[in-house]
Amino acid sequence: MQAAAGQWAAHDPDPATAAQLQELIAAAATDPAELAELLDSFAGNLQFGTAGLRAAMGPGPNRMNKVVVRRAAAGVAAHLLALAQQEQLEHKDAHDADPSSVPPLPYRPRAVVGFDARYNSQAFAQETAAIFTAAGLETFLMPAPLPTPVLAYAVRALECEAGIMVTASHNPRQDNGYKVYLGGRAVAPEARGVQIVAPHDSLIAGHIDAVANTAELGDTSGIEMAADGWHVLGDALIEEYKESVAGLVDATAFPARELRIVHTSLHGVGHETALAVLHSAGFADVHAVAEQATPDPDFPTVSFPNPEEAGAMDLAFALAEKVEADLVLANDPDADRVAVGVLNPATGVWHQLHGDQVGALLGAHLAARGGRARTAGSGTENTGTAQPGTPVFANSIVSSRLLSKIATAAGYGHVQTLTGFKWISRVPSLSYGYEEALGYCVAPEVVRDKDGISAGLLLAEMAASLKAVGRTLFDVLDDLALTHGLHASNQISIRVEDVSDIHNMMARLREQPPAHFDGSPVAELADLSIGTDELPPTEGMAYWTDSGTRVIIRPSGTEPKLKCYLEVIVPVSGAEQLAAAQEETQRALAAVVLDVKAALGLENL
């Protein structure tokens, strides 16, 4: 291990991680904790998948660092060139071409690279641009730390074959990541500007393995890097994104703008862009949480920079109470997600809405708008005020079943997908999609991915229009419950130190399947790893009971956690029954939580 680590340190292009590794080698000789860290840092190569790369920063092949990023960039570049070459081979005239010759590429692949404000993000992005340029790609680099939705927009607006976003989104401060989008001529039209799926992930991983197969660990001398030649984008594209998103509001049907908003970017990169969009759309009364408005990779005011985590929105709620706000919007650090806070009129306490509640509210609002958000000359391949055909709503299998009822009632199509926007965004004729983890795609013709800025804007439009007639978002949720039944969701996450614990818990579910939840027998179960005609295989188990309760248990794709998604439905026949139905859903969810823990062998957790 010392020899392997020594090789890595000798080749490491980053003096900081090289020094860190030397200190770790020395400390590991006497400190078992440091030895465990060293062993884990070199426990194989960090795996590239449909989520790209995401891990703690540090030295070694199992961490995020310049060596791993250089190899990833070289792998992506090789894949893009191979796709272009494949297109040429598929379309060449076999009679006129010389079979022994290598035909010229039919096009020069284009790529755009963005980054957030985490430690090393800009350096990783710049090295990616240098490697792409040296490989022959026409490369664009974002000029500053910017939201992920701006990068996703740029992939389509610039007609790029690929987009790279260096971000760990809402992960802890020590992490960073490498997210890959494909577009342009590399994929089919419905997949342009969408995160990668199979087989692209495994093909890129193969190219990465090829460049990582060096005589000594950490050697990247075989990866060519250009000194210059990429294009640093100016403000024009960023302004196009802001204008396109601000243009989504419908000032004719929903003219109200009297709304006091509190916004927080949780020390991320969303502050300037989100406020610019809100102001441009006519929402002038916006108060930012000053302590969290400036990008800070240490995330000093939150334990985890994730608006789903307890306490993350406390400062926003304190400010909302102080200024007597109507709505709180919280973006995660790369601003592709949004959390919503509202004052509960029954309790007088600020309350964060569940992701499924926000998903249903946006679905109801878009249905009131005719099924789609309007666009204002976005510069993408789909512009104008509407798309032809019937609108289609989509959400992931772990999200609430309420959206399908909203879509059906409006005469729209509805599609259920696997978890992740790499699947939701691929739904044909998609007009709106969401997943319960605070991700919402309200304008796929602008950003074919989750976008916390555009979703936040439409929520502000909805809240302002309701306020103008003396109603609230809670009133709409009550209306939906009266029409479709009260749908209540919850999620429990079980974080583990040893990832083998996740495998053991999933094995237990298959060997000893639960017979009931909250006293209701399991009427149907599905092993999601087998797949169906509608869904490709994914690790997970799903259960439906006679009473309509649904439980889905799956490993997280980005963190060492087992995630359990619960939903209960209680019919409501009249407004006078709403309070009792809400109490019943909370009782039922609490009972299901206990049953899930028992099924996993975690009764004492």
C-alpha cells in the first residue's frame, strides 16, 4: 500500500493532495483511523455511472481529485469522438469508400463545461476544458460558478454533444462530483440536454479504464492537455437563460405580483440568478437570507447543505417571520432543486412542504395553464408558446401517485419512470416532470432537467395569484385532497458506514418479505431489479397493500444510504373530514415507519 500510495503522490498534479497523501502515509503507520482512510482511498477506482462521479475530495483513485477528473475528461472526450466516428461509419457509402481507410469525422463534437463554488470545482472544470480542447473538441467554459440549470440550458442552446457540470449538488462540504449530459448529434432528439443513461455510462467507464491503466498509479502523463483554445463564455448565454425562465410567467392569465418572498441559496450559486429571474418576472419584494447568499464551500450555517435536512431552512424561516413573508424559496447549492416554505394558517408556524406536495401544486398550476409553461424565444430547438399534442406529466416511481390523478382529470398523459431526471426528462412529449426529492422540470423546452429557479418562479406565480383572491397553497392542497383523496408521503433514510449493510438489508427483504404494513396485508410486491415492460431494472423492492399504502425501498444512487419511500391515501368525502383525514395519514405513516424498520431488522433504530 505504501508503494502504491507513493506512486500516486509522485505523479499527483495537485501539490495539495500530494502533500495530503504523504501526511496520510506517515500517519497510517501508527493511527488505525488514518490507515483505514488510506486503505479506502485506494480501494479500487471511483466508479463512473449514470450519476457520473461523486465522492469525497482527497488523494487516491477512490476520491475526487485532479487525477480522477483528468481520466474522466479523457474518457468522455474519447466517447464523443467514438460516437462521431460511429455515425460516419454507419452512413458512409461502402462502394465508394476505401475499406482500409479511416473516414473523416462527420462533425467536430462540441462540449460545454460548468462548475459550482465548491473547493476544486473551477480547477476541475478548467482541466476538463484543456483535455477536451486537446482531444479536438470545440469546447466552451462557463465564466464563473453558476447553477446547474444554466449548464443544462447551455447544452441545448449551444447545440453541444456534451455538457459537464462539476458539482456535488447538495452533498456534504467534503464532496465534489462530475455530472455528464449528452446532446446535439450524439443522441436522439428526445435525449438532448439530458443526463447520461446506459450504455453511455459503461462506454465512458471503459474509456476511463483504458487511460487509467498505467504502469504506475496516478500517472496522467499520457493525457494531452491544451494550454488554451477553449472559449470562455460571456454574459450573453447566461442572460438568455434568465430571459427564457423569466418569460415563463403568464402575465395575462396570472397578473398578480403582490407577494413577499424570502429566498436562500444555502451558500450555493443560485442567489444572483434566482433573484434576477424573480425581479425580471415582476416579483420585486424579495428578501434574501444574507448569511447564506454568498457562495461559500464551507457551508458554515448548515450541517448539510440540503434543504431537505432538518434545520437547513431555519434562517429562512426566521427572516420570513421577521418580514412577514408570504413564501419561502430555498435552492440547494447548485440550484437545480427548490424547497418551499409556507406559513401554516392553522398553527401560525412556518412549515416546509413535502416534495410531493410541491409536485402536486405545480401539476395543478400547470394544468390551470393548459398543461405547459410558456416559453419566450429560448434559443433552443423548441421555442414558442406551446408544443403540439397532448401534454404529458411524469414522475418517478417513488413519488406520489397524486400527479397521475391530476393529469388524468385534466385529460393529459401520465408516465411513471425510474428515479432520477435522466429518466423523467426522456419521456416523449414531456411537459412537466418531478421527483419527490425537490426536483421539478416545469419547462423541458428550456431546461430538460430539474431546475429549481424556474420551478420557484412558477410557485411564486401560483402563490401570488392565490393571495390576490384570498387563498393559499394549503387551500389548493385541500382541494386536491377532496377531489382525489388525501395523499401523504414520508421518507426515511438509513445512512450506513459499511455499504455491505445495504446489501444485507436488501437481501433480508427478499428472504423474509414483509406480510403487512399498518395492519393491511401486502397485496402485491415487485422486485424492481427484474424490470418490467415499462421500467428497466433497478435495485429496489416495492409493496402495495390492500388499503392502498405503498412502500418502496432502494439504495441511494449518490450516498451510502438506504432510502424508504412511503405513501398512504385516505379518502375524504367533505371539507369537514379534512382534519381527521390528516390525523389518520400521520398515524398511518408512523405505523408504516415502524413496520419498515422491523422488516429491515432495525426495530431499535
